[in-house]
Amino acid sequence: MTATTTNPTTYRTATPASMFLGWDYLELWVGNARTYAGFLMSAFGFECVAYAGPETGVADRASYLLEQGAIRFLVTGAMHPDSPIASHVRAHGDGVHDLAITVSDAAACYEAALERGAVGLRPPVVVDDDSGKLVLATIATYGDTQHTFVERHAYSGLFMPHFTADRLPPRPVGPEVGLVKIDHAVANVEKGALDQWVGFYERILGFDQLVHFDDETISTEYSALMSTVVWDGSKVVLPINEPADGKKKSQIQEYLDFYGCPGVQHIAQRTEDIVTTVAALRARGVRFLTVPPAYYDDVKVRLAELDLPWDKLQDLGILIDKDQDGYLLQIFTENVTDRPTVFFEIIQREGAKGFGAGNFKALFEAIEREQDRRGNL
Ligand code: FE2
């Protein structure tokens, strides 16, 4: 693929995106990895498949690798107050630190990114054990967030060196959730910074723009935002939001105030059967944003041609939207952190390639009700 806003002759090498193979893992830096991992297991149905910590030769941190379908969350906490993980938690609360991507050649990816202007955080390093070797390299992106390039074709082990399946917390009892993969991971950036970060993904990583929503599309009576979705042309889809002016504070600004800088706002996870998934999540105690009954009165008329289990969708609070390619079903959790920062989206796509633009207004009004309850609107 090619970048849309640059002259390809400027660069000697292939774009980093042309070497991307998909999501590897998303790493959360949290105050207490054991409890946060337990929460994702009991509430969201993840299974802990690997652990690394002092007992396995990693002195400064504890990491739990959680898996469901193709989704991998690495939940990491610090052992000492002077750890960068502890500083990150003090500044941002629990949050997403690393959006790691599997690549065919981590060193080439890193070199291409730096040549195009990326800030390098970790030059390519080889890590190995009896199961083979991986190459890891890391660049900075928005805020304190980073992208690690993971080259793992020569590694047959569990996850990475020092990870073991010996010390895993048991799987909590609960209905199957059925999440299958990451659909998209959304960034919130400061007002006026959207174009800069879209440019970063285009020029430095070789992404393309998928779609742009202006503040007319995404506004309510009180607040507004703008959003541009960039992607690598395949699996890595990154919507980027910035706040826009409204009568009151944008929900994006509330995020920025509490996270302290740009960062990951929500992670959308795909299911093939959202009714079963959301019923399971609700049974496990997950709380979702609620939409008013009027939303269903409206959507049943607006999308009357769709043959859907409307009563079940309304009971579970699932939203529906349609584009030229098909329809999608989606729902948003309340924040999964104490600070009003990170939340999850559950999405089922039946052809539709969009992001639920038809739901934005109903959704954002629901978010604003919560924002108002926190006294931040
Ligand atoms: Fe989303």
C-alpha cells in the first residue's frame, strides 16, 4: 500500500504498514495487574494463558497475558515506585500503553519508521530462549502511547521469553462471551492535533484514511468531536478523535483532562453473535451505556427493512446502524477504569464497514448523561 499524502520517491524503503501482519497484543499498564487481569477474566471472559514476573526472571514487573479468540491483552503492573509503569499509572490511571503489531521484519519496520520521522523508543532487540527468537522494536505515538513491532516467525514458544503457563490464575466460572478479534482501537488527541496525527500515520507508517467525520456529524446539543479513521489497509484500524467546541465540555476533553494527555479511548472487539455476547457480559456484571427507549422507536422505523430480533436488541441495549455495504450491531461499556478514560465497544458486522455514525448522536447523549453525573459536563 502507499501513503496518500507523500511522494513515494522521498523514501528509499517500503512503508512500515506494508510489513504489518495484524495486531499482536495491547498492553495495559495498571496499578495492580493481578486484580485488573482478574476483572478482565471474570467480567469479560478472558483466559489467562501466560504469566511473567519475579518468579520467572522479570524482576521489575508482573505481566498477565489474557486471550480470547485472536484478542490478546497484556496486563502489566510495577514492582517498585520508581518504575516507569508506576509513573504511567500515577499520571494516567490504568491505561493502554502499547498497541503492539505483528510484523514480517521488525528491524526494517523500525528503520523505515525512523527514516520517515518517527521517534524511536527501543531499537530492534533480539530476545530468545529454547523456543527460538523474536525481534522487538518500539516507536512513540500519541501521548505516552507506543507501537511495538513484534517479529515472531522464528519463535514457537508461549508468547515471549520468561512467560510461563505454570503460575496462572484459574478461569472464573461464567457463560462463554465469544469475542473473536480486535475491530479497532481509538485514540483521543488534543483539539487541533487531529490532522497532525492522521499525517503521522499516513506519512510515517504508510496508512490510508478510511473515513472522516466532521463535528456536524458528531455533535449533540452540548458537545462535539471530529474523527478520522486511518488503517493499514488490512487489520489495523485506528480512529482518531479530537474535541470540538460545543455548549459544554466535549467528552474527548473530559478524557484528556483525566488521562492527562492523548491516549487510547476505546477498544472495539468483534463478536459473531452480539446477542449471546452481550447477554453473557451482562450476566458477568459488565455495565453498558444505556440508550433511551425512544432510540428504538426511531431506529425500528429508520431501519425497518432489516429483519432483526428487535425486542432482544432493546432488552440488551444493543445499537443498530446501516451503511451501503450492510449493517452493524454495537454497544459500549461504561468506563473500565476508575478515571473516565478507557472503555470497550462490542461490535458485530454484517457487511457494514462503518463505525455506527447513525448512532453517534444517541450514543453521545448517553455518554453525556454519565459525564453530567460526574460533574464534568
Ligand atoms: Fe468504536
